[in-house]
Amino acid sequence: MVMWKGLKIPFPGYLSNRFYEVAPYYLLSGHVFSPGIIMMSERKWNTLSKEDQNLLREAGKMASEWNKKEIVSVEEKLKKEMVDKGVTVIPLTQNEEDEARKDEEIVRVSFTPGLERWLYKIIDIQK
């Protein structure tokens, strides 16, 4: 039998599955952020005028900014609900977060041989 003391999964799953009943410690690691993704086929994209492409790019940026703010707002409410249920929420210090990012770099690079260009592009977009 495994006894959990803490857990790190997205807030909604932690609450809806009532993991707080068996794992009353929650680590705020900052390593996961649920994206809002807008996709279109390249073939369709290429049929659009440059003006329409630019409009869609701008709309995508606006939607992304709204999505991030909305997620942060919802997560704050869920975090309060967790604390109200007796969960100890543990944030990483900036030093701990920086150290973890260095350590995870080894894992990321080892799983993406030949895809480094795309990996670093994704990382840059997230900044």
C-alpha cells in the first residue's frame, strides 16, 4: 500500500478527485500551465490574405493573454478552496524554481534529440 502525503497535478483534478483527503500537501512548482491552442491547417492558412493572417495572429495573441489571466484567476480561487479544505500549499522559492529548471533541462534535451530548435522556440514563446 502506498501512502501519499503530497501531490502535484492541476488544481481542478486535485479537487474534483478529492485527493486532498489523502494527500494534504500541494506543491506549487510552476512547471505546468494549461495552454489555449488555436490551430489551422497550413493549406487553409495559405489561402488567407496577409491582412487576414495578421488579424488572426493579433486575435490569437489577445486570446492567449486573456486565457492566461483567466487561468490565473481560476487557479487562485481553487487554491483558496484547497486551503479552506485543510491543504498545505507549498510554493517553491525562486531559487528552488531556478534549480529545478536547470535539472529539468537535462530531461528535456534527452527526450528531444533532433528537435532542439523546436524545443527552444517553445521555451522562448513561454517567456
